[in-house]
Amino acid sequence: MNEFQQRSAELNDLLCVMNILTWDARTQMPGGGSTARAQQLATLSALARERLTDPAFEAAARAAQQEAADDLQGRAAAQALDAVGAMRRVPEELTRELTLLKSEAQDAWATAKANNDFGAFAPALTRMVELNRQLADALGYEDHPYDALLNTYEPGLTVKTLLPLFERLRAHHLPLLRAIQAKQEPRTDFLTRFYPADAQKAFSLAAARRFGYDTGRGRLDQSAHPFEISFTRQDVRITTRFQEHFLPGALFGTLHETGHAMYEQGVDPAISRTVLTSDLLGLYAVGGASYGTHESQSRLWENRIGRSAAYWKLHYPELQAAFPEPLGDVDEQSFVRAVNRVATSLIRVEADELTYDLHIMLRVDLEMRLISGELSVQDLPAAWNARIREDLGLEVPDDAHGVLQDIHWSAGMFGSFPTYTIGNVMASQFFEAARQAIPELHAQLGRGEYAPLLGWLTENVYRHGRAYTPHELLVRTTGEGLNPQPYLDYLTEKYTGLYGLERQEHPAAHKENA
Amino acid sequence: MNEFQQRSAELNDLLCVMNILTWDARTQMPGGGSTARAQQLATLSALARERLTDPAFEAAARAAQQEAADDLQGRAAAQALDAVGAMRRVPEELTRELTLLKSEAQDAWATAKANNDFGAFAPALTRMVELNRQLADALGYEDHPYDALLNTYEPGLTVKTLLPLFERLRAHHLPLLRAIQAKQEPRTDFLTRFYPADAQKAFSLAAARRFGYDTGRGRLDQSAHPFEISFTRQDVRITTRFQEHFLPGALFGTLHETGHAMYEQGVDPAISRTVLTSDLLGLYAVGGASYGTHESQSRLWENRIGRSAAYWKLHYPELQAAFPEPLGDVDEQSFVRAVNRVATSLIRVEADELTYDLHIMLRVDLEMRLISGELSVQDLPAAWNARIREDLGLEVPDDAHGVLQDIHWSAGMFGSFPTYTIGNVMASQFFEAARQAIPELHAQLGRGEYAPLLGWLTENVYRHGRAYTPHELLVRTTGEGLNPQPYLDYLTEKYTGLYGLERQEHPAAHKENA
């Protein structure tokens, strides 16, 4: 190991350790430990920052860049220097103020949400917008301050690419939604029957293993909010939440986190403990190229595979056997229709695949205007409610079911919302590329053989860790950058079949192909 | 916070984090994570060492010593300077070599034990003895090199104090053992009946809570070897092992770890995150004054309380209710006799209260002679077997049941064995002091009221953390230093009652009082 590799390995160790502490805090820690845990995390975070901005680290990275024994080491050195530069551009005072404000704003948000009182959150949110604008200015951008923030989650993505893409999605989704709304709703009553938590856990874990999640290097626990977290590729853990009167939560939640986990487990051992498995700006150990790329894999495995008719044709009998009481009188087709039902709702995390993107686009539109200064925090609730009315035809009864529903803004995560929809788009692009590369894919999936798909994704996406930008990964595998067409085609085909739509009922869907 | 307090807090955070990683590795981590975990721990350990030997830390400690706002800060500064000095005296090369050898020697030991082949462990053990002798020389001592090693576990204790104390124990224990051996053995067959693990966990946890273990700041898990570990007083965890065909293991094991845990939970919040809850030389976060002091509390709660007739008079009906099948035909007295049975055995961890000390004295005698050079590793097995024959009247059938049974020497822990017996001795001294301070103690314990005892121990021992040496703690609470008499009296009285002995059957027991 040269000095750059040595220092990178230590940095990655620190980030992994912070992840371990986070996992423990969310799944195991007794309540009394929270203050001490926050102090321990703050100490580790300060240490990591100190070592990252240590001039010796920069010098080592420059030396490594000169040598550049191979492409990977050159990429690692370049990314390290980028991170050091970005961290230097952000004034320490701003970092400190943001850290304090995040904890303060999250408290204010939680109280505001509980009391349905946006006014109690508005001052903290106003300050959060100001500081994020300052952060954007410090990080730097060419066209739009939002680009600087977006970049910390999705390297290389800009408003210039994002907005036209969103417009195409919107032009497709809204007519498709209207067409679906004109049809009869599938029944879903049986999804809220009694499903014992133990049986849910057993089935979910078996399903995760069947996809290829290696529990010799991972484990499944419970937590209030499901998540995936890794401490090198050798220890990648997922959590889920078992609700005994709502089957899809844990079932698809586990498949979702499994997608994230298999990405992390698939990283090339050669880039373990390097910059290429470290988010140096976010101070987070992670093997995925970006939030969007990561989300593409969770959604690919959850939605493209886990919600497909082919999947349940094969596995529904097992599900029925696991839950004979609640599913005994439900046939496979009814189940597939139920878990793919499209229905407008006020809450993002409860949304279906189609309306989910509409929730995201609303948030991105509003947060971009907050950051640019076009929209004030005071006018935010009204803007939110108007857009919900316009897109979904729903009236927001109170802010708790509206503008206060998400934690993101109180956590200072401006620029992260787009990555959910970008993940949907990329998932279809990667899946299409896999389908073209593996002629037998359809037949394999029909037989429950997931190893070839996992192998292709590992070879083309997972093993690279953060070596390539999302754009580079897409070009390498699909020959082009972000392209929503495969995703739009997938949705159109899926819902046309499920709801028995006529082509002319949603003409917008294919206008780009026309 | 002044700079010394700030730096001490960060150091304590790092040590707590290392403890968290250790707890996770032993209770939660999937097998695949072990190599990465070792690297993470090595990185943290190097960082802690770096910050401990940072000249700025020493300067800050000296400044704090000058100010010495209060006695506690003065003690913290003095301990920090001691640790820095000791760490500086040990050559880095020796530390590195010891770290490498520990992992190598433990592998060699495990293999040797599995194959019953001492020869496979001898070279690593020989080197381990050499390096520990070098460590002793580097750390420094007045009379015996063993003192230097002993001091890292039991500050202030020397061979000069230890040996006469051991002689008194030996002179007491051996005749008492012979007298007991002449009596009829109690039946113990029912202890190996079927005790469901779930019920064991429920009963053990309830018993721990009853003593005063605060599960809002702790939790009970399973692990191969039971242990207690703390990440500040706010998060103190214990583990146990549930064997479904051996009830006492988990039952008394949990009470033992509970004693350790209540010590850690009882540390004064004012010395949380300071040097006074840090073992700076051992790089371990711990609130107890020494290994022996800690062991005194685990044994006090396990043995003095948990194995007493008074305890079971009160709680045996609950135990019977928890295990109606295996205990339905067993009366309380038979149970108390069974869990207090004295029987010679080859294995230390299976030994009763009386023969346990004999196992310890054997080890201490041998390891002192190894360190001084009087005994060679080659002659070790024969010396072991001879002593087992002499003290316990048993023939060692193979080294796996003899000299290879403990992990300590392969882990480089020369000097730690005495602390088990020191713990027994101190437990009785503290208990006697509590009994004198609380006239109602006997009646309270008979009613299952443990809070007054816990309160006294917290006030007089636990809250001080590592502020006082074990000797200082003893003098503060009992007016004298180490004194085995209360322990000898306890054992004599206990076994006289249990086995119906006559005084003249074990005259040695009271010769010092004569």
C-alpha cells in the first residue's frame, strides 16, 4: 500500500465505523444511549474530516495521481482531490452551523408535524434554505445553485438534464393516470388482514436469499424505518418493519433493501477500503456510484422483478402456504393486481410506482424554487397544496398530510429527492441492457433463476463501486446517458395489461416514439 | 471544558466506539465481517494511541494538573500522565510485535487445544513469555517483573502483597476441601434436565432487573462467552449463553454479568467521558477501578446474593413456576445445595467457589515462574499436572483438559489471573462493610430489597469510577487494605452449614483469628 491507499483505507474504516454506530443506534441501542452515541458520532466525524483535510492526505493523493499505477487508482485520487477541494471551499463555520441546525430543525419539524403547525417549523426551514443556498454558493455551480446540491447526491447531474426529463415523465404519467382512474379499482382488502410478523420475516428473508443476498455477509433486523447500510462488502445489513395488518410493507420493503444490499455486496474486493467505496463529502461508507444508481437497484429488484406477474406466478403458492389464513381465498392474479394498484394519495411513501414520480417532481420543483429564492417558505404550503390538487386531484386536509410529511428538508437534504425518480429511470435502462445481453433472461426469471441477472448487474454495475459516475455507468452499459424511454415503455406496458387500457387512452405515453 | 477535558472526552469516545465494535462482533456480526472488523479496530486503536501520545495531550494534562480545579481533575490528569509515560516507555516495535503475536498465538492455541497438541502452541507461548518479560522490563518494577504486568490489571498490587494472601487462602481452602470431600455429595442430576432457553432468558433478565440493572441503559444478548461491556454509563450491555441442559450456566452467568453492569451503570455522570472511565493503557472504556474490583462486584451479586439460601428462600417458587417440568420434584434446599456443590474438577470455568481459587493460584504460580524465567514453557505441562494432582487429587488426562484450557496466555494476559481471586476477597470486604453500614441489610435481602445494598455500593464504590485505586477504595470503605479474613469466614460459615461440618474438621480456617 502506498501512503494514499493507507490513508484512504483508514478513512474508509472510520466511515464504516460510523455506519456501524448508526446501525446499532437504529436497531439495538437502549434509549438511554442516545446522547453518548451522538457524541461518539460527532467525534468520529470530526476525526474523519480532520484526516480528509490533512495536507498530507492531499499530498499523498497528488503523488498517487502522478504514479497512477492503474485507472482505478487515478480515479480514486481524482475523487479524493475533488472531495478535499469541496470540503475546503465550504467554510467551517457553515458546516458547524448546518450540523447544529439539522438537529434543531428535525426537532422543530417533528413537533410541527405532530401538532400540524407549519408555523412552528417555518423559521428553522427558512434558515435551512438560507444555509443550503450558502452551501451551494460555496460548492460552486455553472447554471443553477440547485446543481451544486444535486451533485452531492448525483454526481454530474444538472437541472439542465433533469427538467426536460421530468417534463417527459409528467407528460406521460398524467394521461396514463387519468386513463387508469377511469377503470375499475382492483380489490386490496385482503392486504390488511392479519399476517403474523414471524411468518413475514421468514418469507422476506427467504425471498432476499433467493435473489442472491448473502446472509453470510449480512443480516435482516427490524427498525422503525427500513434501511440498508454497509461496513465494507463483507458486512451489509438490511432492516425492515413488520406491520401485522399490512403485508406489502415488509414484503416489498425487504426486496427493496435487498437490491441496495446486493449492490454493496457486489463491489469488487479490490476496491474495498478505498475512496471508491467512500462518500468522502457525505462522510458515509458506501459502494454505490450515487443515490440514484443505488435506488435504481433497489427498485429494479423490488418493482421490475418483485412486483412482476412472472415472479408471483412462480412464488405465489409459497406465499399462500406461508399465510394460509389471509390468502387462502385470494388468487394469484388478484394478488398481483392488488400490489400493483395505482391510486392517488397524499403521502409519498404510500404511493404506487406511477404516482410516486409525481410526488417527487412536486418536491423537486418546490425545493428548486426555494433555493433560487423564487419561492418563500411562507408561500410553500399553498404552493404544495395547489400542485397536489393539479396533479392528483386531491385536497390536502392539513400540513401534516402535506408539506410536513417528509423529514428531508429538516435534515438539510435539498437535492436528494430527484434521485428517487432518477433511480426508476435508470432501473429500466439497466434492465433493458441486461435483457439484451442475456437472451434467456425472461425464461430464467420465469424459472426463478436470478443468478444470471445478478451476475450481469454485478459485472456491469456493482463491482465498480464509485469508480464511475452514474452517466459513465449508463454509457458503458447502454451506450447512452439518462433516457426515460425504457421506463415509460415499462410503465405503459405494465398498466395497459393490468388495467386493460386501450392505446388511445393514453396517447402521451409514446409521443417521443412517434 | 478545558483542552484536557476535551481531548479526554474524544479519547473516551474512541474507546467506547471500540467497545461497540467488539460487542457487535461477538453478538451480531455475520461471519464474513471478521477481517474488516479487525482492520477497523486496528485503525481505531492506532488513532487512540496517536491521540494519547500526542504531545498536545500531555501538555493539556500538565496544565490541568496545575489548575487542578478539584481533586477529580487532578486525579484524572495524574492518571493520564502515568499512561502517557507508560506508553512512551514501551517501544513501538514491542507493541506492534505483541499485537501480531496475540492473533498468531490465539490461532496456534485454538489449534493446539483442538488437537490436544501442546507442542503446536509451545513456540508461540515461548515468544509470548519473552515479549511479556520485555514488556515488564519496559514498564518497570521494583521487586518482581510480574509486578509490572499485574499492575496493568490491578493498579498498586504487588507480588509482595499477593503471595502471603494466597498462602492464607491455600492454607484455608485445602483443609476445608478435604473436610467437604469426606461428606456426602448433594444430588445435582436435576440441573441437567431440559430448561427451555426462552424461559431461562425471561427469568435471568427479570432477576437482573430485580437486582437493579437498568435495561433502559442496557440489554441482554447471547454470545459464545458471556461478557459485560459499556459505552458510557448510559449504555451497558451484558450477554449470556443459554444451555438448554444446564440451568446454572445462564442463571448465575447473568447475575455475574449483572454485577459488572451495575458497577458501570453506577458511575457518576460527572466522570462520564473522562480519563476516570478510561483504561488508557488497555485502550478500553471501563468505569471500574480495576479487574479485581470489577470482579468483586460480579461475584458479590452472583455468589454472596445469588447463591445464598436467603435468595432462594424468596425466589425459588418463581424459578419452579418458570420451570415446572424439571424442578417440580425438587425442593428449595436441594436446589441450594446443588448450586453450591463443591467438587474438584479439571476445568477452571466449571469450578465451584472454593476450588476456583485453587485453579487461580496454580496459574499465578506458574505464570510468575514463566515470567521470572524459573520455569520453561517446555516444563509447563508437567508442572501443571503435578499441581493439579497435589491440590485437587486429579490426574490430567490430556493438555486440552489441563494447560491448554484457558485463552489468557495466548492473548498475552499475563498478570490477569490473580484478579479473579482478588475479586472474591474484595467482594467479602465490601459486603462486610455494607453490612456494618446498613443494620437492616440482612432483613432487606430476605425481603428481596436490593436497592439499599446497590445504593451503598454505588455511593462507596461504583460512582467513583477509576478515580481511586482498589487499595484506596478498600481503605475508604473498610478502613484497611486487602484482607482475606471476611472471605475466609464467609466460605467457612457457608460450607459448614451446607455440608454439616464440625469446626475441628477444618482447623486451618480460623488460625489467623486464633
